[in-house]
Amino acid sequence: MEKELRLMKGNEAIAEAAIRAGADGYFGYPITPQSEILEYLMEANPQVTTGMVVLQAESEVAAINMVYGGAACGKKVMTSSSSPGISLMQEGITYIAGAELPCLIVNVVRGGPGLGTIQPAQSDYFQATKGGGHGDYHLIVIAPSSVQEMADFVELAFDLAFKYRNPAMILSDGAIGQMMEKVWLKPPKKRSEEILPWATTGKPATREHNIITSLDLDSERQEKFNMKLIAKYREIEEKEVRFEEFMTDDAEYLFVAYGTSARICQKALQLARVEGIKAGLLRPITLFPYPKKRLNELADTVKGMLAVEMSAGQMVEDVMLSVNGKTRVGHYGRMGGMIPTPEEVVENLKSFIKG
Amino acid sequence: MAELTFNDIIKPENLTYTKSKLMTDNVMHYCPGCGHGTAHQVLAEVLEEENLQSKTIGITPVGCSVLMYNYIDIDFQEAAHGRAPALATAVKRLMPDKFVFTYQGDGDLAAIGTAETIHTCNRGENILILFINNGIYGMTGGQMAPTTLVGMKSSTSPYGRNVSTMGSPIKMADIIAMLPGTCYVTRQSVNTPLGARKLKRAIKKAVQYQNEKRGTCFIEVVSNCPSGWKMTPVESNKWMEENMFPFYPLGDIKVPEEK
Amino acid sequence: MTEEIIIAGFGGQGVLSMGKIMAYSGMMQDMEVSWMPSYGPEMRGGTANVNVILSDERISSPILRSFDTAIILNQQSMDKFEHNVKPGGTLIYDGNGITRHPERKDITIYRIDAAEEASRLNMQKVFNMFVMGGFMKVKPILRTEYVIKGLKKSLPERYHHLIPMNEDAIKRGMELIRKV
């Protein structure tokens, strides 16, 4: 079957891509600006076509724990929410990480803290990339910057999640969730019938009983398990870094931005070039693992880096850690649901250059 | 007649009762006299007799029975506190042919997990919820539970449960029975052999109803906590009969129409 | 070619759906397109606006502050967006309810009295397609046949019987628009 071209909202693209990626289950709770995901899935009713389960849970807490239960069966399961709902899910997410289960969590970020606003923001970066819940763990975090990537990254996130038995998050925002763009949809895949050896699917005589848990009361064993997790995260950092570069060859100043901010910086870069400023852009696609190595290399050739993000300054800390003092690092951010315009980004680049 | 020696007595032909083959040899961490061990054994007997080992996924709670997965030889998922019914919902929806149960204490099911309990039952998920109600938080050292009786002392109600500041004990089974999604709600006990046999019959019915996809089955086991109640096992059983049973009367609360 | 557009007016004027039809039509003409709405309580009355970009190249920022074309359908939007039209750009507005007409000298201004005409013809349901016709006339980027296809794509099946009326509105809008 051929790819199919559609005009879709980012949220709808995620939903459709989940069906086509052969997802087994979606469990969610409505919250703006991502309710279209649940609505689209309910309308599409994949239970009758692919057998995918779609369930509106009583809360985000229940939704993430449904994901936990489904993932523990080795099923391809997911949830989505927006910032306040993702905060509620943190307990479940740390259990899932601790039990080493694959799943997909989508966060269509809105401004906070608290109930905040329903407009786009990138202020959940720390929560997404540094853990979020309690304990030492990481999610694999992927940041789409177009509707096409909202669709494509569903399958990518599932693949990485199963490859490493680790929860993966698509960190999007209200802008990408709500905007419509062209999207090429892949032909639908069948749901997998495979029974994974570690999954709880009923104990046959041929194996020991499988126990999915994050509990170990023995500290020595728990520490060994922590070391195993860290080794996994190091391997992910080694193998799974993804990023995109724009005009970095001759760039004297580098924007570092992801998601919606990266789109704005693409325009800002063009405007800056018209004014004779040799600007470039590095767009991290994976936020964990972060493209530390490449940023460190670029620090040798640029005069400074400006992190642009819709937050008070979160990702900028990773830029600083990556360049480790080799070059100047600045930050420009808008908050509370405000989206910077390309023009104001250029103005801020100019003042950054002046120092 | 010569007196029987120990070795004469333990011969296999003299066995009248044995643990289920599905019970592992791991030493249980439960306190002497606790009802959990009996409840586990009864459940394991049903799973064995109904040939369900390869079809069963159990969800354990946070509480004393958190390590239940060490004692019964079936696949288990260990849930976060109160969330077992959410896990069970997904497991059953994704694998409708499996036998799925949760095993939860009173803090897990009736306090922190109230929303999950109510909504799972309200959706009528085809699962079994086994609810062990001993009116106290055992694992964390004897704090007040939502089901702690009025006047009953615990480490967080040292002067006894005071209704005006701590609310009344909650009768979960009665609440659950009001929800159309549930098909079978019953209250049982494991303090006597008869009680254990009745519980076994109830679990067998729940297996049947789950097979018939008739909705949620909810079995409450009113049980004891010698350590938490600060009593000997015998005293705790007597106290349970005199105080718990009148407030949480045993017997069926809701039964489905026979087909 | 890149055309960066804002459509702004009241919720209920069909602002978002006009943008959607533009994006659909652009897509069917093999263009890159983006449609970025203001969302939230605005959707339920109050002001609504949408940024639409039609381009032959990969679209960078879907969120804009300056526009090649601004389509303005109420006074609040006029106050807010008149100054965001790029020098040399285009402003199209419906005169209905406008108390302060656009004043810029460095842009081309068109007026289309679509609300009045839609009301006269009892075609208020397709008011936005009069405006669409006006836009198509002064910015010949989208072709009518693709706009009709776009309508079919974006309208639920139960409204497909209204497509001929939409087509009439587009034609009338093309005649109606005039340079100020």
C-alpha cells in the first residue's frame, strides 16, 4: 500500500499514526490542548479494524497505570496528556521506568506552573528529560517540530521503547498539537502477535513465572539494578542521539532550539542572514539523549550559542553542560503560553552578539 | 497398639490437607496468625483446580501483600499504591481470554485507590477484585485505615477512631454493590475452615462469572491483623468475630441471576 | 513563492474554516502548507485568528508576526493586525462594523462588503467564502477547482449539498472586492 497524504492537526496525526503503527492500546483523559488525540481515536474506533483498545480513563493517574498494566503484558500501549496531567502521571511513569517497561507517553505541553494556561510552552523540559518522578531514571524523549514528525515519531518512539525496554516520551507543545500541516501517513502495520518472553501473559509450564515489579527491598540488589539502568541510559546516549542542523557550516552564532522554537529559529536564521549575521541552528530531535557531543564540537567553531525556548531557561542548561565553558551561551525565552516571533528572536540574537 | 511415631504420622497416605501445588516454597513474611496466608492458599487452590495457572495474571497492591508474587507461581504485576484495578483493566482489555484478578488491602483499595476501584467496577471490567479488609495499615505499622472501626485504636488514632474528626469506617462492598457494572459482591472470612471453604466457593463463582463476561466480581475478606491490633492470633480472631463481623456482616450482597 | 496570511475576526465567522480550506487547496496544488489557529476559549465566541502559510518551500515558522496578506473581519482585528502587514503587502477587510478604516499608505488595501452581500442574498452561512473569493481574485494563488476540492475535504459529508452555494459565494466575492 502507498503512503497517504492528509492535512491534519498534530494531535490527529499522533492518533492516526498510533493506529497505523499497530498500537495495541491507548488510555487517556481529556485535557486541552491535546484532547483531539482521544477524540480522534474514539471516532476512528480502531477496536473494530485493528483491535486496538481505546479507553477514556477516570483520571490521568488511572490512564498511566492502565499503560503500566498493558506494557507489562508486552503490548504496544500509550497515553497522552498535557502538562498538569503529565504531572499527575509521574508516579506511574517512574514505576514503568523502574519495571523497565516499554510504552509511549505524549506530552502536548502548555504553560505552567499549576493550572497555568492552555497555550503552548516548553516549560516541561526538566520534568521530561531529567526524570520527572522519583528515583534515578530517564525517559527517551523525542521532540517533533512538525505535524509530519508528530506522526513519524510515534513509530520511532515505540521502536526505541521496545528496543531498550524503557518508556519513551514525545515532548510536543500546544502549537504543534493544534496546527495543521501536510502529513504523509505510512501504510498501516498489523498489530504484533508476538509473546515477549518477559511479559506477564500467563505462565506456561515451560518457563518460570514472570513478575513485573519495581520493588527490591535488598539495597545491594537495588543498587545493582540502578547500575544496570545507568548502563542502559549510557548505551542510549551512545547510539540514539538525533538532531538536525541548519547552515552550521559557516555559522558564527548558533541557535539551539527544539520543537516549535526550532521552527521559529529557522525563520529567524533567514532574517538574520539577510542582515549579514551568519546564524545557524542546531535542532535537537532527541532531548534525552541530548546531542552533547555535536554541540561540543560546534563550540569550537562558533562565537556563541543562543538557546531559544518557551521556558524560563531549561534546555539552556544542557547546552552549557555540552559546551563546558568553551563558548558563550545565552538564553532567550518566552513563557506562559507566549510564542516568540522570528523578529524578536533576531533582536535578541543581536543583543546577545553585542554581549 | 504401639504408639505412632512422628515418622509414622507424616507418611503421604496420612495426609488430609496439603498446600496447593501453585504455592511456592518461599517462606512467607506474614505475621503468625495473619489471614493473608490462608487467603493466598485458597486462591491458589482455585487456580490449580480450575487449571488457570497458564491463563492468570495477578495484580498485587502496595501493603502487606505487596510480595504476594513470591508465594503463588503465576505471572504477576506489582502495581503502585491503589492502582491495581487500572492495571487489571488494561490487562483484561488487551487479553480478554486471560483470568485477571487484583488482590488489595483496605488502604490500597478504599483510601488511595478509591477512584480506580469505583470506576473499574462501574465500567464492569471482567475482573476479580479480592479485597482483604483488616481495618488497619499493617505494613507501615498499624495506622488507621478507612475501614478502621469507630473507637478502634491505631498508631494514628491512638485515642480511638473519632467519627467527628476522622469520619466513619467505609463499607466498600455495599458501595460497590450499587454499581451496575458489578455482577457479584460478597463478604467472606478465612478465620475458620468453614470460612475458607466458603471463600473458595466464592472465588470459583468469580472464575465462572469472569468466563461468562458478566462484569466485575468483588470479594471482600474480613480478616485480622494480630500485630497491628496488638493481640495474639486467637484474641484477634475473637475480637474480629465480636467487632468486625457485626459491622461488616458476612454473606452475599449481590449475586447475578443464574443463567 | 511563499504567502504568509492571517485571517482574523469573530468566532463563528468561519475564520478557521476559511484558513483550513486555503490549506487544503494549497496542499492539492502541491504546495507546502501550514495552518496555525489561535485556540482555546476564543473558539467559543470572541476573537479568532489563524495563520496560514502557502509555500513552494519547506515552511519554517508557522507562527508569524508579519504577513503578506491580512484578512480582517472585525474592528479588534483591524486594531491588532493592520500594522503587521509587511510593507508592500495586502490588507483585505470587510467594512461591516468597521469604525476606523485602515490608514497605512505602504500597503495595498482592498475592501469587500461580504457580510452585507451575504445577508442580502440570504447566504450568511457561506459568508467566509465571499471573502475567500475576494482573496482569490487579488492573490491568484489558489485555483477555484482546488478550492472546491478543498471544501469537499474539509466539510463533513452532511454539508456537501452546500458546496454549490459556496461556489456561488466565491464567484460573487471575486466580483465584489474593490481596491480602496
